[in-house]
Amino acid sequence: MFMDIPDHIESFLEILKRKDYHFESIEAQDPYKNSIEEWEKLYAREDSDTFPEFTLINSVNLIEKYVDRIPNEEEFENDLETLAKYCAVLKVRKVHLILFKILNNSNGIEIAKQYLRKGAEFLNTYNIVCLIEPLSTVPNYYLRSYDQALSLVRELNVSNLKIMFDLFHCQKLHGNLCHYMDLLKNHIGHVQVSQVPYRDCPLNEGELQYSYLFKKLSTIYDDYIGLEYFSKKSNKAFLFLS
């Protein structure tokens, strides 16, 4: 959202101005665009106790940072330390742990498992949920399906390792959303929504009937839902929030 405001703090301030949106919680894909010092300055404001809860952030994006390779263990640990600093300032409850593409590395999935365990256990020391998510828009990403995500969560068996259920990605990868809601319901740690195929407002015309899907979601999930769709601050795509 707020694609016309590339600076995350500026988009945060836009949310604060727009009381008609009724945002109680927010999430950020790339809070690292702003320095720790900038976020600390924002949260030093006297009215910071009225800010919406910062529920979720993404980890440092390893796909973009290490374009053609898998980071080594020391690099990954350094990125986790950076993540921890942002989590502390923003007081987040959940992190989407983004790993890497597997290109020509035959051990890629084993390294992914190692890093998932390390990342989840690291975040668990901060009482933060560690989320994994298949990305339909990223070719060669280590995580290619929700079935694989479920298999990894069960195999690694780390208490805070959960699945990010993004209805856009699930529809693009599989379809059959209600089946996957039932299959994953005990392992869903966060939900994100947008319409298919254009990743726009969930209530726009498209492949998904959200009036039904929201009712179905309410039977298996009772936390905030992330509105991860393309929109601008002046766009009518926010009208349904008020």
C-alpha cells in the first residue's frame, strides 16, 4: 500500500493522519530503507503510545542483498542482528523471514532448513513469531508451495515457526483456497490479502470472492490481516476500511 510514498516513515505518518482508515495495526516490507535512528526519533514522540501496533516486518531481504548466491552463515547471522535491532525499536510481534533463491546449489534446501531453524530459534528468544511464505512472484525461491511450507514447519518443529498465508500467492500457486485454509489452519501465523490477478484491493473485481473468504478465515484465524495490495494514498481502494 501507499506505493506513491517510498519512504516508510512518511507512509507511517500518512497512516497517522488518516484516522478514517481505522488502522489498529501496521506492517512494513522494508523498514531498513530508514535508519534505526530515524525510527527511534519517530518513536520518541510524546504521542507514540497512540501509534498503531507494528505487528510485522520483513527480515533483511536476502533475495535482493545476495542476488546470485546464498549468504554464508556469518552473513546470515549479521542480518539477523540487524533485524533484531529493528524489532526492538518497532516492538514487532512477527517477522517474515525471507531467505534466498536456489539456483545451482544442490545443497540449497538443506542450507535453507539450517537457516530457518537458526532464524526461528533466534527470534524465539525475543518472543517473536517467525513466518515463512511461498512467493509466487519470485522464480527459484527456496519455498515453492504451501505444501512444502507445511512440510518444513512440521519437520523443523520449532514452536514459533509459522506459515504466512497470503491468499494472493496461494491462489496463484494452487487455487483451492478453502482446502489450504483447512490444511494449514493449525500452523497459520499471519494472513495477507489482495485481489488476483492484479494484486489490488481485495474487494475489487477479480478471481477471489472475499465476502465469503473473510467469513471462512474468521473460523480459523483471529489476529490482524495484512492488506498487502498496490494502492496510493489518495486511491478509493481504501474506502471499504471506513
